[in-house]
Amino acid sequence: QITIDEDQKGSRLLYKQPSILDGRTDVVSVTPWLAPIVWEGTFDPVLIDNIYKPMNLTIATTVFAVGKYVRFLQDFLETAEKHFMVGFNVHYYVFTDRPHDVPSVNLAQGRHLSVIQVPGSNRWQEISARRMEIIQTTIERQIRREADYIFCLDVDSKFHARWGSESLGRLVAVIHPGYYEETRDSFPYERRPASTAYIRMDEGDYYYGGAMFGGFVEDVYTLTKVCRKRFEEDAGNSIEAAWQEESHLNRYLLDNKPSKVLSPEYLWQDLKAKTKEVKVIRFSGVIKNYAEVRPN
Ligand code: U5P
């Protein structure tokens, strides 16, 4: 419980004393390279917001809604307004081939939305793959002047609970909800040595979800540039990584360890039952009919 105590010397933030003995013991909350793994109960939301708010940060949020995926925008944006980085400046960049179908959603003060037209495609794999390139060029053109941090998110998702400043870091990744109980040799990494996304069976830290990555704009810029280059190199060799950009992201993060890792609370799937370590689902992928929403 936090109270602001207004005394003559100005306001003071009163909060629970931190302890190094008392806290969550059912989950690991730090990686072996000492990056925090963010779980409910490992941070004090008001305290952490109080640190970041005075910095007057702008958080860029990219989201692709190509083809029929525009239908997911309304829920995505409405729930983001309720739960995502509330009280911060947020600039949404919506990439779509159907600008007229972008819904008008009431945005809170300090929050903006830009629609950026991108080509459609007949192959969903290509839409997914081209995201890295488009994010890279949009950072070059405008985002690096307009924001401090960036999050790149999947549109077929909804926010259900707070996603706040506890998620900010230099390079931020999220643990995929489907594989955190598995051993690394069963992760769906790219396993063909011919691909630049190749990961050996005895390597790998976690399986990260491609539905979210983020961090400082310049760190994400480098990530997108490298992944795009490797994707194009693979294409030149007629190879497409098993899970397109997710495979390249996992390869990149193996070599460039994230400075903050978000627990699966930050990337759940509506079709997956909640597990005991997940105390709160903050963001999750909606159930969709692939045959109906994808171009083919
Ligand atoms: N996407 C589209 N249109 C498509 C396929 C994918 O916009 O036809 C974008 C969406 O942002 C989606 C993301 O959230 O790529 C990942 O695609 P999927 O793996 O969820 O289908």
C-alpha cells in the first residue's frame, strides 16, 4: 500500500519496505545474466511508475493490421487505452493496407495514433517477415525522433490488466507461454544449419515470443536491421526460417541477451488455461480462425 504524505517539506512517497528475504519463491525472477524476469509480485507498480513518470517518456507502439487483421484493431486499441502504459505518452503506429478501416478510438491525453500505409500481401508469411523491414525504416524516418522506447506488438491480441513501466528496458523480450516448461532441445527454433536463424540443440536460453519485442528505440533499431538482413540472406538462399521473424528474433536474442525479460503474463493465449504461476494475464492472443483471417 502506497500513500502520498503531504507534509510541509513537499510530497513523500510511502511504500512497503523492500526485502531481500521475502518475495516470490515459486518462480525465477532473474536470468543467469542478471536481467529481471518480470512477474506479478516482483515489483511495486506505483513505486516504479513514480521513477519513470518524471522522465516524460514517449513509448512508440507498432502494430500491423494488414488485410483482414484490421478487425482486431478496435479491441487492441480500446484495451490498450485501459491497461497499456496508462499515464505515459504513447504513440501508436498502425501499419495497414486498409487505412479507411482503421477504427476511431478515443485516446487519452498524451496519446497519439499514426496510420502508415503498407502494401498488402497474398502470403501471411511475407506480412510477418516484412515487419522487421518496415519497423526499421519507420524508426529511421520518424520514430527515433518521436519516442524513447518502442514496443512491437501483434494486433490479434487484447490487454486484460496493467502493462506498465515495469516493462521498460534497453532490450525487452517476452517468454512464449507455450514452451517455458520445455527443455531447449524441444523449442521450435530454426534447426537447419543453412538458415541464419539456426540454433543448435544444446544452445538457447528461453523460447521468446515473436508477438512482442521492445526496448530503447536504438536497440530495437539494431535488432530489426539485423533480423531483416538475415531474413533477406535466407531468402536469397531459398530458405524461410521455421517461424519466420520469431526464429530470427530468437537467434538474435541468444547472441544479444535482453536486459529485461517479461514473464508469460505479458504474452498469454486465450486458448491456454491459466497456470498456477501466472497470477495475472496482462496481454493475450485472441482465438482466431486462421483459415478465415489469413490471405491463404
Ligand atoms: N498480420 C497481419 N495480417 C495478416 C497476417 C499477419 O496484419 O494477414 C500481422 C498481425 O499484426 C499479426 C501478426 O498480429 O502479423 C502475426 O501474425 P499471426 O502469426 O498472428 O497470424
